[in-house]
Amino acid sequence: MAPPRQERRRRLFPFHAPEARRLAALFGVVYFAQGMWSLPNQTITISFKDLGFSAGQVATFFTLTTWPWWIKPAYGLLSDFVPLFGRRRKSYFLCVSAAAAAAGMTLGLSRSHPYWWLGMLAAAMGLGLAFSDVLTDALMVETGRAHGLIGAFQAIQWSAIYTAAVLVGVLGGRLAETRSLGLAFLIAACFPLLSFTMASLFVHEKRARPDAAAFRETWSAVRAALGDRPIWVVAGFILFWTFSPSFGPALLFYQTDTLGFSQRFIGVLSSLGSASAVVGALIYAPLSRRLPLRRLITLSIGAGLAGTLAYLFYRDATSAIAIELVFGAVGMVVQLAFLELAAKACPRRVEGTFFALLMSVYNLGAQGSQVVGGYLYDWLGFTPLVLIGAVMTALAWPLIPVIRIEAIEETSLAGRVQTEAAR
């Protein structure tokens, strides 16, 4: 048994194996690039507001451009069954990262941005990032389960994405103030090239050929998993949680029209919330290895409820800063708890495909919540939106016993033991 000090050090920095450190670096860079994808969003929102769009209409636009994130299982199946240039992961990684950069550069160099042209190329950029996300998550779930590092890997990923969001907030606010949409896309397009470089250096795999026997074996595992009750219960739980009406573009409308904040200050607020979220992710890495997942989920719902109700006091610059600082970290812990539940619910041998499925559900619910939240804001105003969101959040508590979280954790642990024994 390790000495107490050594055990504490292991919990605080769990990436001791070279493979774990290499993958942690890869995951961090890829997720940082994903975070930079949102750099143009504030400029898009305020530009559409200038044209007379409502909060609900702006949220609908973002929903239309995020459709590639709803079909993520298709990318997992494609990379599993159809090797590209003799590789199942690396070749796809390089191609989709290059495509995302090309779409962003095209928008950056365009002199005008008509609605459908902007939507089409923004979706193309999202397609490249969503595909690379699936490839990254497949490695995360497979390796994380084998080493007991799912929570720690996810903490690295989301620390990186929110570190990018700090930069997005500061820089995005300045770009929104000057309505510099082309420049925003040019900057965002540079970061998929970082993913391209990391994939070329850090994704190691043997050459592969289409294998009919492997296809049948994996397809049998997929079919068996489709009849697995826990995966669908978790999917429904995640959809219910994320679909709770949220703020999205509605918050920017409230900040601009009611509170009179400048676009630059709104960007600074976003950065503060993102910096706080990074702290939350760093807290979650050791926390996930100390507390049972059911307790984390129970506490997370309570924290989510408190965070939602806090927006009733979002009345001026001081309260806005306080709420962003406190509940940025809380929101990150909540999010990571639900993502860990999703990862541990994935059936063995098809982890990548089913984690992608659950993340598609997560993304669809989150985007749908912004659309609903946008129209509720248009119809009812900010305070009723906060109260409705709080009620929906609280209704997740009675669903916890249905999930059987302890059984999911036991199954995940058994899979880890079998993987280690196989090695």
C-alpha cells in the first residue's frame, strides 16, 4: 500500500504513465481548439440583433449550425468500420481538422456573410470539430476506463475548453464591439491546425484493413448494447437535465437591453465565468476519485438549482461578476459529473460509439434548451425564464433512483478489471 503522502500526490496528479501523459496533452489541445470555435458567436449574436432578430431566432440559427454535433455516433461507426488510408483514427483526424480550418478561413476571407452562407460554412467547421471530438472521446473512454482516469481525462479536456473560453470572452467581446466577424473566423480557423499537428504527432496506431469478422463482432456488440437498459435510461436522464430552459442568447439580450452592458464587458464576464470553470474542472479531477458518482450527481443537481436561482439577483455589474465567478466553477463540476455518468454507462467494446451517442443527446438537449429559453425570454421576460429553469432542474432529483448509478459504477469497474487482466 502506498504511503499517505505518495497516495495524495497520485490523486492530485494521476497521469503517471507515459501513455496517459501523451493522451492528456492530445485531449487538451483538441478541446482547446473546440473552445476557440465559439469565438465568432458573440459577434454573430449582436450582428443579428442589430438586424432585428429576436433572442429565440438567434438561438434557432445556432441550433441549425450545430447539427453536426447531433450525429456523432455516425462518425464513430465510420472510423471503426472503414479505415481511411489504412488508419482508423489518425487519417480521419487529419482530414477533418484540415476541413474545419478551411471552412473557417473561407468565412474569414469572405467580404459579406449572408444568413445561409454563414450557416452552411459554420456547420462545416463544426462538422470537422465534432468528428475530431468523437475520435478524441473514443480514446478517452477506452484509455480512461483501463487506467481509472475517466474523470481526470475529462477534467483535462474541459479545463482546456474553458481556458480557450477565457480568451474567447476577452477577444470575442472586442470583436463584437467592432462587429469584426471575418477576423473572428480567421482567428478561430487557426486552432484546428493545432489539432492537425497534435494528431500527426501523438496518435499512434497500426495500419488497418476492413475486416469483415471484426465488423460482425463489433456490430453484434452494438446490437446487444442497443438492448441495454442502463444506456437508454442515462440518455433520457441527460436529455431531461440538459433540456431545462437555459439562457444562451437570451442572456446577452438581457445584458444589453436591460442592464446596458457593453459588448466588451459582456466578453469580460464570459472570460471570468470560463476562468472559474477551469478551477471547477481542476477541483473535479481529485473529487471524482474520492466521492461515489451517485453522491456527485445528487449534489450536482442541488448546485445546479442554486446556480439557476442565483440569476434572480443578476441585476448590475457587481452581481454579474460575483455570479459568474462563483457559479462558473459550480457549473463545471455539475457538467463533469453528468459526463462521467455518460462515460461509465457506455458498454464495453463499443465505448466510442455509445459515448458519442450520449454526447449527441447532451448537445441536442443543450441546444434545444437555448431555443426554448430564447423564446420564453421573448414571451415572458428574464425572471420567469429563471424560475422555469429552476423548477425543471429540481425535477431531476426524483429521477436519480431510476438511474441505478451504483450498478453502472460496478459494471464500469468490472470492465476496468477485465481490461487490466487482459493486459
